Amino acid sequence: MKLRRKQKIQSRRARPIIGRSLSSNSYYRPKNTALSSVETSQKKQTEETKKSRFKLPSIGKLVNFAIVVLFSVLIFFATTLSSTPDVKIAESNFQFRSTSEYQERASSLLNENVLRKSKILFRSQDFEASMIERFPEISAIDAIVPLGGRNLTVSMSLSEPLAVVSNGSEKGIVDENGFLVSKDTENQKNLYTIRFTTPQDTFDVGSRIFTTEEVNQLQLLSKELSDIELDYKGKKLTGLNVTEVLFNVRDGQFEVKLAEVPYIIKLSAYADSEEQVGATKVTLLELHNELKKPPVKYLDARVPGRVFVL
């Protein structure tokens, strides 16, 4: 029995297997799902970016933008200056022109530039320089920008006039700084006249006509003679007034005529003013009050320390 079983087993093992292939491993490349997902996301972002370029802003954003613009306009309006600045002129013995003329010029300067009307962008130095250029008689000016209001305040001080200057057929007013400030000489009878021996080439408003030294000499002479007391022909004279000055620019010589006495005082613009004027005053007092020898024709004080009486 055992022998048969072995044979049966052996015969079973030796039997070939028909119709069954040998087992083998099958290899393949799996699909890269991670890479495809990145590419997909990039494509989506690109499409979304393209869509966002052509996407209209929302109503909320438009409203917010409008509010910001309106608020900016209100701030700008709050910081703008009024087109009619308040011009204040310090009290003076003489005014070259009406206050309304200064007012009109200030308003014109303020309105000619939109940026100039802004309190933030306003430049007082430029404004003040433009006013002085138009009105050379302004000796001091201060444009004050208000903190709370909108009215620009322009405070000005005007120079005093020196004389009416005659240059050939032209006339004008020279101020105490030596500048020609106006050519309107009507109703200026209280000012004496200065004439040039030869007409000058420069005679424009705003131009310098006399140097500081020349102006100081004429002012000093007028001041010292205004309070002098003289005995002239049995009468007491209190103060002498200058009526006319003839000025030779080339020689720097002044020939000063007085209203109360008939002689002429000669001064030099190149010599010391105080010494010449002082010597002239002493000589006048000596001639009238001590020597009693008026009248004379000339008092020449151009030589330092001496006065020649002719």
C-alpha cells in the first residue's frame, strides 16, 4: 500500500503542467500626480490673474475712493487763502498812492498762481519781493499767513519822500532811500526839487537815483537848517527851508537854494557830510547874529574845515 502511494505521488509530480504560464513581475511608471497638480494650480492662478485685470472695482471701493477725494478737496479748501488779502499800512506823513492800489496788487499776486493760494505752499518771501518790485517805496513788508482763518494779512511800512527830481522833461519822486518811486508829482508842493545839470540815462521807477551818502547829506542839511534862528534884515527867522537843489553828478556838487535867504550853499557829495553841514550852520549864525553882514551870494563848504563866503 505504501509503495503504491509513493508511485502515485511521483507520477503526479512528474506530470507536466499544461496551459499555465510561469509567473513574472510586471513593472510600469506610475503617473506623476504631484507634478500635474502644481501645473494645474499655476494654470488656475494665471487664469485668475488675467480675469482680475479686467475685473471692475466693486461699488464699495468706488465709494471709499470718492470719500477720500472729497476729504482731500475739503482739506485743500480749508488751507486756501482768500483772494482778498487784508493790507495794512503803517501810519506815515506821506502816502505815495491809495491803499486800494496796494490791495489790488496783493490780490492779483495771490490769484495768479493756484499753488500760491495754499496756506501750505504759500511762500511769503516771493510774495513780498513781488510787492516791493512793483512798489519800491515799501521799506518793510510782512505777509502773515493765518493759522485758523483764510485772510492773508499784509503789513507794510512806506518810506518817506525826499524830493521831486527833474530829469530833463521827466519828473518823479525820490524817497529817503534814493530810489525813484513814482512819476506822479501832482500836488507835491511840500517837496523841494532836485535838478540834474545834465540829464541822466536811468530814470525808471524802482531805479536808484542817489547814493546813500548823497541822500544823507541832503537830509542832514534840511534837518539842521529847520531849527536854526537867524536875524535877517531886522526879522527873526526860525528855520530855513530848501526850495531847490542843483546837482552836478560828475563833480558830485550840490548847490542848495533856500526859501528865506537869497544865497546858495555849496556842498560836495565826496566830502564828510557832518563836517560840511556843521560848518555851514556855524557860518550862518556868525554872519547873521554876530557880524550882521548878510546878504551874501554863496556859502562854499566843500573844502574841509573852511567855508568860503562870496
